[in-house]
Amino acid sequence: MYRAAASTLRHSLRRLPSSSTSGATPLAGAACFLATSFERQLPAPTSSRLVVSAAARGSCSGAPVTERPASAWRGLATMADGNSRFGHVLTSLPKPGGGEYGKYYSLPALNDPRIERLPYSIRYLLESAIRNCDGFQITERDVENIIDWENTAPKLVEIPFKPARVLLQDFTGVPAIVDLASMRDAMARLGDDPGKIDPLIPVDLVIDHSVQADVVRSENALQANMQREFDRNKERFAFLRWGSMAFNNMLIVPPGSGIVHQVNLEYLGRVVFNTDDILYPESVLGTDSHTTMIDGMGVAGWGVGGIEAEAAMLGQPMSMVLPSVVGFKLSGKLCDGVTATDLVLTVTQILRKHGVVGKFVEFYGEGMCELAVANRATIANMSPEYGATMGFFPVDHVTLGYLKLTGRSDEKVEMVEAYLRANNMFVDYNKTRTERVYSSYLELDLADVEPCVSGPKRPQDRVALKDMKADWHACLSNKAGFKGFGVPREQQDKVAKFSFHGKPTEIRHGSVVIAAITSCTNTSNPSVMLGAGLVAKKACELGLEVNPWIKTSLAPGSGAVTKYLQKSGLQKYLDHLGFNLIGYGCTTCIGNSGELDEDVAKAVADNDIIAAAVLSGNRNFEGRIHALVRANYLASPPLVVAYALAGTVDIDFEKELIGKGKDGKDVYFKDIWPSNEEIAEVEQSSVLPDMFRSTYEAITQGNPMWNQLSVPKAKRFPWDPNSTYIHDPPFFKDITPTPPGPRSVENAYCLLKFGDSITTDHISPAGSIPRDSPAGKYLLEHGVQPKDFNSYGSRRGNDEVMARGTFANIRIVNRLLNGEVGPRTVHVPTGEKLFVFDAAMRYKADAHHTIVLAGEEYGSGSSRDWAAKGPVLLGVKAVIAKSFERIHRSNLVGMGVLPLCFKPGEEADSLGLTGHERYTIRLPSNVSEIQPGQDVQVVTDSGKSFTCKLRIDTLVELAYFDHGGILHYVLRNLVKQQQQ
């Protein structure tokens, strides 16, 4: 029976590591290995590695971007030259002057008329499939499913996808590199070469999430904040620098260089790879949801969980549902005074209403000719806010112009154009094209877009600028919710008087206390950044000032922004209004806004003021920007300056004056707002290719603080057991040479019982660390003072902290607590109310399994690896929910947690489950006796039993579960290859 099952699995499994360009990779033979794991026997695949040149690994600008020798770069998993079943379409791409750029897998050579009708975004999936098709990991059936997209997409067909590279930021990158370092140790314990654990495709990590807006309104703010950043994060940064030298195929961009997505757009993005004379379009998976920004430049990229990214680094293809594609037609052009930010907030609202979750959105139409790549990137950046997997803009002549503007070489741009034209992946508006087919259609006349903001609590809640005052008053009166604060009418005009540095002043509801030009969403766009500078210039010339107690800041995503603001002469005006440069990083957009002035904070807190923040970011959820600031509005950089000058969001810019200028003159919004022509004129003279080249040449040199970090020169990381930032995780401590097999859940207690829409923000540790929390107590016990706690995000490399922060969200609602809100639960055997971590540890100490009961959309929100890793460390063996978010379900399987779904129409309450029962979920001990999606019986000690659907959806996932997780599978595969 077992051999028959193994034979079936060998025939069925196809999304597992395959051969490389010159033979089998260290992960070759993986599917055979999984098949024979049923028999507990293993094949003997060969292993080899391919060394590629620095040019193949390098950036579009041609500068080497690594601390390692050029000869060390490897690029294995993006190609299948010589192994693809579609070798017959491998075609030479000639250079105009003779010779060739290289060879490529030609879509036209497939000679299939269906391809001409495919959306451009789907063609990227198709090219990857034919290039990597070996009949095993990726099959001809997968290729056919993609070509037949019109018919297969509605059926939710699953396909494998191999990206060209992986993109990380430091918050998500640290745990990924911690896992790789820990896997190296596990390899050594199993008697094998730790060096086998190495990224097989290019990995770029940009350190941008750590800098905070501690010092503002100062010429010294940049240096002061960077020093504090290094003081807080020295251990993390030293670990990352070790990773940059210990692992091949990994570039780490040091702190103070820029924001990951802007650096990706301006420098890291290749658009077309040329590796060993094989050309292919760029695709990227990133561990930040806004990885989609690169879609604005015609690179197919989107966000995934950390576990998926780690698997991709190690040669695993990503399994995904072939997506529907929404065609979004743009026509006309933006009116004078309307910005790209106004456009993206409008698009976000339209797409939210249409419903695009899990879909690609592809933009097209004559309006594209009027839309700069910086504007496209702004729209693509906010794909997570409108719910799409991608917001894709195919490459056209506008894209080529942007590549040149940002310093890419002429030769590189010529190669990009030649390849994409030859492979029917380039949009030429001067040529007649076959009409593409989309799953659904939307249209927007750009002339209909009007100035707007979004808020006060969600990015999709767009408010036209002319309606802002009325909307603000409605929000004050509305009951508490996304568009309401529930302030009684008699309290809405309340004035809080206080003293700011000895001078009397006052604030009221709607007073702006934070005004931040922040986030790659907008700081990558020269037109809005120069627009902000022009607003500042006009305001200064008219004699306007910003209230000194407003926390103003400027944190662009690239040093190029500083160069063109200085060349244009506009930076000095921003400085005068308090928008001094404070750092190159995410800052306020991700909640790193620092503390408010003590006087301001006390006035807000003591008087229960609904204070406002205005920022050029992409998210404004309540509590994200600052704990004391409840109204948060997303706006363009020029509007950020305008609202800072006004000092309040309670204003009608069309009718009310912003302030008094020189000699008491009334100044209105129209007096300081620049025209599109003014902005374009400054942009033409001030934004130059050399600015980008010089900025990114400097990145490769690092900075003194980074270069002075002392790091070990060792293949294996020397863990410091006393470190509270970097800790060797327990995931691979007890790994055995053979898979443990499926694990039944026996007499488990319910750790938590949830309703609907429990997000990864509820599950995964995020934000500040309270002193009296389990994580806070742990840090205090290890000699860390509260002022040095830093955030959960900065401590993602320490599993002890993260386990204690799992399910620690102060807003979480656990139904075991009968309506009480907060990070506690009931320890069922004793009835005690404990922190979730403390209850989980008591269950583990008594050798009890635990489960989680949940409602619909469990795990929705940003993909976070710790939302799956944390529950594992708490001892959770299964999650039973009405439905799961796609990535989170996959991550649970990837960590060995059993996901089960109630049958349609059933849920915990309808089944009479109180959460005080004990639950048994029995599985066969041999994985060959389990089928993906089968029914599973759950039995309770109260006599109730019910049937669930097993949400292990594929044979591949079943194999991962058999091994205890995807990374365990990779480790065992590598070890067994060596032994054979």
C-alpha cells in the first residue's frame, strides 16, 4: 500500500525543487524524497552549484551591490536552461549593431492565439512557467492552465510560481535570517554541511523600519536620529551585517539609505534579468505588503509571508491560485492642482467598492500616456489598501524614460525594450494591439479626480477636500466606529488651554499635532515632493508659520530626494516651517513617530482631545500613527504642509483663511498652492539622472556607523544566550532525520475562542511592549529598562519575546472572557484568568495540547510569519475556523499547525461549543492515508462531535505537514541527499 501511495505521490507532486541551469540544485529530487518519505526511504539525487557573475546579480545601474566577492554570487532558481520542456522556444535576441543580448523563452514561438488575449500580468506567470517547466516541479499542464486563463481562472486553478528574487525589510528580514542561521546549526547537528543553507535566488534586504522621529525641527535631526537608531538596534544591525557576509546571493542595504520600496524602484529593480545569457522578466516576492510598488515600473511583485519568502529563497516555488484580473482603463489627464496622492486615494476607494481581494489589477488605456512612473508607483504601492495582489502597469515608453531618469544605463534600457518587445510584453501605443480580455472592467477619467484626503481611520475612506470640514464634524458626532468618535455635541467645541515651553496656547478637537512628509508611497514622487517645497516657499514668502508644538518631519525614501530639493532651493523653506530632514526610513508611516512633546501629550490626554495627524503615508488605522492621536488623515505632501500651516483639519480650504501673513494680511489656500506647470518646470530643471547614480553608488559603501559594526566572520552565527534581540529559535532543535508523520490532537484545551475577522495584527506581536505584559516582564528580568524596550517589530529575532507577545493585542476579544477586551484568557482546568502566554505555558508544562476556535476570515490583514510561528511556540496544534485568509492558512501549514474549517452553516456557537470542552482530532499515523481537503472528525469530552474540512489543500502541503513544516522538509531533503 505504501509503495503504491508513494508512486501516486511521485506522479502527483509537481511543486517541489527542481533542477538548475547546470544540473540538479541542492534541492533537486525533492518530490521523489517526499514520495519515498511514505516508505521512509530516500533517493540519491546529485548536487551541484552554479556560480554567476556580479553583473548577473547586480542592479540596473551596473554598480556592484555587495560586501562579498563578485565570484560568490549564485543565481540558481530563476531559470531552467537546458531542462525546460519548452527548450524548442528558446530564441536568440539580436543586438541592433550585431551580436546578441542572449536567449529567451519566446511566448510568440508557442504560436498560440490565446496568448495574445492574455493580460500582460498573466504573461509574466506564463513566461516563468515555460522557463522552469521540467515536467515535474512545473508541468505542461501548469503551462496549459495559464495559457487557458480565460477558462481556468474562474475555476480557482492552482499553479506554481518561481520569482526572480526576494525582497525584505529589516523587521521581516531579521527573523528570516535568524531561521537560516538556525537551519545551518541544525544541518551541523545532523552531520551535514551548514553551507548548504544559502539563498538560491537573489535576496535584497533594506534596513528602513528602525529609525524613529525622535528629534525633529533641527538641523541635526538626521544625525541624531541615526545615532539613536544604532544605539537601539546595534545587536540587530550587527546580526544583519553578519548575514550580508555569511550568506551568498544576499545584499543588505544599510540603515540611513532609504525606504525599501523606493530603493527597489529607483535602484534594485532590474525589469529584465540577464543571467548567463538567459533573459527573463523580473518578478519579486517581498515580505512587506507594499512590495507592489514595483508593479508601477512593470515588475511583477507582491507581498507574501515570511515563511513563504524563506521557502522561495531556498528554491521552493510558491503555490498560488491563478488570479482573476481586473482591467482598469484610464483616460484623460489630471486637472491642475490635483496630485498623484489624490488619484491613488480615489482609485483605492473605487477598487475597494468593486472588490479585488486576491486579484490582479492591470491598468491600461490612453490615460497611461499622461501618467508618470512615479504616479503609477504611488497607485501600485497601495495595492494592499485596495485589496489586490498586484496593481500592475505594463512596461511602455514612459517606463523606459523613468529607467533613464533614475540612472540606469542606456545599454540596459535598450536591452529591456528589445526583450519585452520581442516577447510581446511591451505596450506600444502607436501600434494596433489585440484586445486583451479581463475578468471584469473598470474605467476612470483622470479629469474627474479631485483633491482629497482619506480618514480618519481607514485609507479607503476618501473625503473630497471641499467636504472635509463637514465630514470632520460628522465624524465627531457619529457613534464610535470607522467614521465616528461619538463626541457629545456639547463637548465638540471644547478648548484645552496649556503652556508650551512656558508660552500659553490651546488645542481643540481636530488640532493637528503631527504633520509628516513620510512614506515611499509619496516621497518617491518628485512632483508631490517639489509641490510640498513650493507650498512652503509661498507660505514663507507670505509670512506664514507653523505652530511650534506641531511635530513636523520630513523623512524621504531616498537620498535623491534631498539632492533635488536642495538643487531646487526649496529645502530651506521646508526647514523654516519645521520640515527638517529627520532620516531616510518609514518613520511615522509605520508608527515610528516618536513621542509628542510632554506638554502637548498631557493636554491631549487630560482633556480627551481628538487630536489629528496628517501624513503622506499609506495606512492610518486607529492607534497606528501614535497612541494619543485618534484622527489620522492620509494626504499628499503639499497638503501635509498646508494642514500644518492651518493647524487643524477643521477647516474649509475654499472659504476659510489659513492664517495671517505679513502685515496681518489674510492668506488663503489658493495663495500658496502651486500649479502643475510650476511644479513641472522645477522638476524638469532639478531632477537629474546623476542624482540617482551618485546616491546609489554611495549605498554600496555603507556609512561609518554600519561599517564600524564588529561582526564575526563565521559560517555559523555565534548566538549570545543573553541577547534580547537575537535568539536561536527552537524550531529545529529536535529535528530528526526522518519525518515525524501526521500528529493527532488529543484531549486539547481551547486556548482562545474568537469571533470573525481576527487579523494578524491581533495574533502577531506588534507595536510597543507594555511594562506589565509577559514580554515586558521578560525584558525587565533580563536587565532591560522600559525606555530601552523598543518595539515588538525590532525584537522579531528573539522568539522568547515574540512568543510572549503572541495574542497580546490590547484590543483582542476572546469570547472565553465573556466580553472583556484584552490579551488574557481562561485557564480551563482552574478557571483562572491569565495572560495568554502564561496560560499556554501552564498547558505545555502539564503536557496538554491546545487549539484555537475562530470565526470567518481568521488571519486576515498583512501577512506576518509570527502570526503562525507564535502559536506554534504557545503549543497550539490546530485552528478550527469558519474560514481562513489565504496566506495565513498557508503559513499555518508551513509551521505544522493543523487548519480545519467548520462545515458551511456551522460555527462554534451553533454547535454549542463553549470553549471549555476538550477536543480530540485523530489523524492516520501515515500521511499516505490522508487526502487534501478530506473530512475530519472532531470529538469533545462533552459528547459533542462534528465534522470539519481539512484545510491542507494540496499534496505538497500534506507533505510539508508530514515533515512538521516546510523548512523541516528542506533540511531533511538536503541532509539525505548528502547521505545517498
